[in-house]
Amino acid sequence: MSETAIRNLLARMTETWNAGDSAAYAGLFTDDADYITFFGLRLTGRQAIEEVHRGVLAAGIRLAGGGGDGGETRIRLLTDDVGLVVSGGSSSVNGEPAPGRASVVTMTALRTPDGWRFASFQNTRVTRVPTPPADGRPSQDIRAGQA
């Protein structure tokens, strides 16, 4: 039952995002949720999530794929009230596919008195791992923290 409820929460995440409803989207999170965007911006709390996403959703960014994830999803119940979710996803901008926006998202789902909500969200872009040079020494970019 818990896994089904979490999958329903993921589906509502996609629905509210694609409807451009930042208040409903933020309502899927706990009041004190930790939310980290793909570029490292850390948001704390439902209000911050709503405020930032108001602009993001107005910009025409939509989630690709169905079922709440846009890719493979793994749900692991840690307790009866806590689930770890790892999901693939991608998005489009103004209806145009954006392959460079593929991500892996990790979330913590928590059973609350108001139903299941996300207590944490971490979005990480899928990128190519740099190939080390033939001499085995780290490249200048890696040494400078640019990898």
C-alpha cells in the first residue's frame, strides 16, 4: 500500500508541475522540506519551494514522461512511514525536448497526518564522466574543481 501511495505522490508531482501550479506542487512537500535543484540551489521549506517554482513553471519548463518520473523509478521502504525514491527524469522547454536536462532525482517520502509528502528532494543532472588523460594525472579542469 505504501509503495502505491508514493507512486501516486510522484504522479501528482508531475501533474502539478505540468499544470504550472507552484502552490499545488509545493503542497506535496513537508513544511520543512529540503529541496536541492540541479544547479545546487538549496531551498528550505514549502514556501521557498513555491516561490522559486512560480518562476520556473512560468518559464515553460515541463516534465517529460508519465507516471511521475520520466524514467526508471525505484522505491525502497525504509520503515512503514519512510520511503527512499530514486527516479530518472527529464524535461522540455516550451514543448521542445531538452536532452541535456536528463536527471536522477532522489527523494525521501514521509507519511504525515496529511498523507504522504516529500521531506527531501535532490536533483542531479546526468553528465558524462570526464576521461582521465593517458598519463593518469588529473586534468587541469578536475584539479580546479571544474569536472
